[in-house]
Amino acid sequence: MNIVRTGVLTLTLVLLLASCGLTRPASRDVQGADTFEDDLRTARTLTESFWTDFFDQQGMTYRPIANFIPYSGKSGPVCGGEPSVPNNAFYCPEGHFIAYDRSWMESLWNDMGDGAVYVIIPHEFGHAVQSQLRTGFELNVQAELQADCYAGGTLSALVRSGSLRADPGDEDELLLSLEAAGDPTDDWLNPAAHGTAEQRQSAFADGYDDGVPAC
């Protein structure tokens, strides 16, 4: 796989426990000392912390999501009258929550590495931010690529602040996750379009390199 930008991101993550000055692995290692649930919790907590600070700096108030809902298959919550579908994660403006197919997400974590969680969760929080900012788009793909950009900007800020540490080897994990989620064709008029692998990787890289304001 061609890396979109050399050095965009290498991310096996370490959560800094500021309260006691210690560090703890927050992503999977060869000893298996951490868990999938650890990564979910870390991705959610730090992403919301970033957006809380970002909104505050802009003189606004960030509204945390109301719920973070795991589901299995078709058992997830309804959003806007539409049922949940398997193998998916989504933000629902009605109810202001994020839901995710837990088995699917964990399979990505097992198969691709923890990078998948640190792309998908910040991406869905990106949609929550769009809702709060009342950002309008003509096409769905524009919203999706901005959410990818927001995910890159979030992770970049967390790495720079020291909340997360970038280690060698995870750039492939993150970009592989985006590649796997890319559309097979460049059909911007498709109401379900998210962008091709290259477009999604590029949007993520824009956010990572230049920060959320670039999105």
C-alpha cells in the first residue's frame, strides 16, 4: 500500500495517566496486557476531551454525546426511523449518541490492529461535531471526508499534547483501516458515498498535518 504522506502517523497508543504521572499501554501489545475495551474507552474519552478544549478555545460549549451504545447485528438502536445495520458504527443526531456493532469493531481490532478503533471512533465524533456546528453539505461524501479530516486533526492534537504517543508500525494500521472503508468507485452523487480509499486517506492526512481548522 502506498502511504499517503510519509510520516503522517504511526500510532500504537499510550494513555498518559496525568493524575499519577505514570503511563499505561492503551493499545494492544504482544503481551496482550490491554484490551479492546481499553481502546474503546480511551478513544472516546480523549476524543471528547479534545473537542471540549477546542470548543472552549473558540468561545463555544461542547455538548458531550448522550450515549455510547454497543450493539450486535441488527439489535442496535433506531435512528431517525431507520434500524441499525450489522458491521457499522454511526452517529445519530436524534438522541445525540454514537452506536457501534461491537463484534464487528472487535474483529477489526483483532484483524487490523487497534488503529481501526482510533480512526472509527474519532470519525463518528466528527459527525457529532458537525451536528453541533450545524455544518451543511450538499453531498454526503463531503460530510464523510470532513469527519475523516476531523479524526486526523484529533489524533494529531492528542499526539502533540502528549495524551497519546506515536510508535513505529501503526501508520499502516490506520491507513489500512481507511483503505478498507473506502468506496470502490468515485461516485460523489451516491447518497451513501464516503469517498474512495485515496480520498479518505488524504482527508485524514490533511487533518493530521494541518489540524482541525484545515477541515
